[in-house]
Amino acid sequence: MTKHIVRRPHGKVVPLADIHPVLQRVYAAREIETAAELDYTLDKLLPPTQLGGMTEAVALLEQAVCGQQRIVVVGDFDADGATSCALSLRALRAMGASDVHYLVPNRFEFGYGLTPEIVTVAAELQPDLIMTVDNGISSIEGVATARQHGIQVLITDHHLPGKQLPAAAAIVNPNLRDDPFPSKNLAGVGVVFYVMLALRAHLREQGWFEHRTEPNLAQLLDLVALGTVADVVPLDRNNRILIHQGIQRLRAGKCVPGIRALLEIAGRNPQRVVASDLGFAVGPRLNAAGRLDDMSLGIECLLTDDPGTARRLATKLDKFNRDRKGIESDMQTRAMEAIAGLDLQDEQLPRGLCLFDPDWHQGVIGILASRIKERFHRPVIAFARSGEGELKGSARSVSGLHIRDALDAVAASHPGLIDKFGGHAMAAGLSLAEDNYPAFSAAFNNEVSRHLSADDLTGVIYSDGELSDQELSLDTAQLLRNAGPWGQGFPAPLFDGDFTVLGYRVVGEKHLKMTLQPVLGRCQIDGIAFNTPTLPADCQRVHLAYRLDTNEFRDIVSPQLIVEYIEAR
């Protein structure tokens, strides 16, 4: 798909003391006006007391910890869920809980969340309290089942609630209606970190730590950073503080052995780690366990304090990730063949695109939906069979369409078409009867068409402008790399400009390595375009959208352009 490069409006660039002019321009485009907004010290975090439901949650946990009751943490099968689960167990045990266990539903047997089936499994452990992490806000039936077993439930979640809330003993979720917490963007791991902060403060007031060591919960910020980045939640200032602090711990070597092992097996230097390393190297390897097998492998990797065990588990996770890539590549090929079979041009494709293949792996449909969305820049739902006569779908959206609200609208106007759904603005999951797939596809396309015009489906790349010859340097690259954390809602700096191609070659079978020179400059710099195996014939000049980053090879660090888009000139 042809994309349009649009330069970000900078407005008035407010001079920020001791900040490089390039960064001043970048920050201005992200509406940063004062240096105080870039203060990522821990004392600038929003206080836990502002989160609704915290008093009830802390009372439940105090009773469980101080009364030595049995707690079962029920997690989710993605990286946010895994980090939430590991953080909960580490924090509760450090505060004196002696009987804490966890369960994570196998996505192929139990599906997502606190289902009645997983409650039945949990009940065999005879818990006094079930605490959900990164799930539970839509678990009406699961909570009801727990109450029938006489088990109290504490829900910690960040997903959007439905019209009805589960009858849990306590719910902590910043996205509940009328919740006063200023940041609605906490990931699941951020929510449970806040719960643990509030619990520790309360136990301190009660004198609980007079005869036992009070834990330093900042030691868990590496887990918070990983889960927050991997879940692609918007990086408002509060989330940037959490991630920045977690990354500082990673760089200082103060992280759990599992994260260090995953970084090393991905070829990342822990001392130079940035948010994108967590998002593109660690997160996918952790997620691979939940996609192809059982996320308990990933949770155990984050729970172990033994480096040897961490390395062994990270090696298994890396193998799962390589298997996942192979499955995904095959599914993407088949998806593109199905789209080609429609005999439509890009602009004639449905505005809301649904895809289904009976042989697709349900653990990989989320990644597939993301890839197809990036290719065609429209909301996409990929479906796979999840049982006899049932489909599971994973949805990804584009700016301008709140995907969960769109599913809600389809469910309201077509009762019975969707069995269940939930999610965020940009990602959601659903299930429906296979017989309903054609009708759902049409209804979804109609709903998307109500909100998105043809112009909305045009791929736009937002650029921070052009870098001069002198700015295409290692110093600038390191400056930009360390100025984050960058991510969703606070995007990494992206620039554009004209370059002469001095030479190129294909590496890793599908990546384009180039030697480039700015048309109006004299420097030479390497560039790499991932998943771009060739250039147009006789192409000597290109317009690029790129990120200026560093490349470390054999202990030599050099500047490099990470090319996001190539346009032949």
C-alpha cells in the first residue's frame, strides 16, 4: 500500500534547558512544554489512593496475608498477564503471605479470563481468595461460580467493562465508570503493582513490618516495564515513569534472571536496553508460550531466582517463538492469497476486513490480524476454529475506530450474533458460532463503514521532519535512543528525507541492508529495512521514513537508519 508521509505540526517549540534542539522539536510535537513533564522520578507517580476500590481490595489482601489464608492468583496468557502474575506472587510472598499459588488458563482448554471452568480447577486448591490479574472484569459467570464455592474474589484488571460488573468482593480497574484515577492507561501489571503498593502502605501502618523485613517494591519495576510495553498501552506520563524506572533497573543489572536471560538469548545488551527491546525482543518470546503451549512456562521463567533455570526456560521460550514465526508466516501467506482471490484493489476491500481459515492456529491470529492491518491499514479480525462449531477472533484497529465499541454496536444491533467479546480501543477478542461468520463479517464491515471513510484508510506516516548531515551521527542516535521511553501514544522519533543508494544487499533472506548518503549531504550511513527483500530495478535515489538508532556489532557501536518506508524517486 502506498503511504503518505506527513510532517508532524510542532506548534511553538518551547525551549527546554539543556535539551538538544532535535529533541526540543520532537518533544514539542508530542505536546511536551516543560522540563517537569520529563521528570520520571518515582515520587512523581500518581498515588495508589486515587484508584477506586483500593480500600476494599487492601482489606481482602490484609485478611489473607495476616491470616495466612490461601490465595490463588488467576492470570492471563499474554506478557502482561505473565508479568502481573509473577509480580503478584513475588510481592505477596515478600510481604509475608505463606500460601500463594497461581493458575493461568490454557487458551485452548479454558479460553480467556476467570471462566466457571477455571474456577472449578481453582476450587480444588481450596483457596480463601482468588485474585485475578489482567482479567476478570467481564467474568460474570466465573465470579458467580466462585461465590457458590464460598471463595471471595478480588478483580484487578484494566480492560473496559461491559454493562454489567461481576459481583466480586472488590474490583480495582482504572477504567471503571466514575473511577477517579487520572490515568486510564495502566496495563494489568501496572494495576496490580499499585494494589501491592497500597497493601504495603496499609500493612506498614498496622505495624506488620515491625518484626519482618519490609520489601522494596521498586525491585519489581522491571516486571512492570516489560508488561506495560508488551501490552502496547498508551504511554502517558505515569506509564513512562514506570517504564523508565524499570529500564534503569535493567541497565543496572537489578532485574529478575528471567528477563536478563530473555534479553541475552535475543542478542540484546541488558546494559543498553530500551523500551523497544522489551516490546520486540522479550515480549514476543514470553507471549509465544501462551500462544503455542502454556504460559506457566513464561511465568516460571519470571519467578525463578536461579540464572541457570532462567536460561533453560528462556531457551524453551525462544524455541516457541521461532515455531510461532513459522506458523505465522504460513498463515500470512494464506491470508494474502485469500485477499488476492477476492480480485479487489486495496480501495475496494471491505473497510472492516474479516479473514478465516479452518487450519489457522488460534494462538497466532492476533499477530496475523496486526500484520494484515499494517498492510492494508483498516480494522482486521482474524478467526480460527476454537472448538466444535465455534470460532475465536482477534481484532486489531486503526486510529478513528474504537474496536471494542464497534463490536458492542454489532452485538446490540444483531442479538445472538456474537457469543462474547472484550478488549480495548485498538485490540479486542471475540467468539461466535462458525455458522454466524458470514453474517458477522457483513455486519462488522457495515459498522466500520459508519465510522471510517476511504480517506481514513489511507496509510499515513507521521514524520518529525528532516535531519541534517551533521545530525545523522552516533551522538544524535544515542541521544534519541535514551530520550524515551517511546511507545504507543508517545512514538519514537521518525524522520524523513532523500537519500542516494550507494549499495545494498539482502541479509537474513528478507531484510534489505543499504549504504546511504543524504542527497544534500556528504556523510555515509547504513540503513536496514526489515521484511523488504528488494529495491525497484535501477533505483538509485529514495525518499525514506526512518528512525535514527544505533547498531552494536562486535562491540562496535555505530549509527544506523531503521527504515520504515521506502519510496523510489
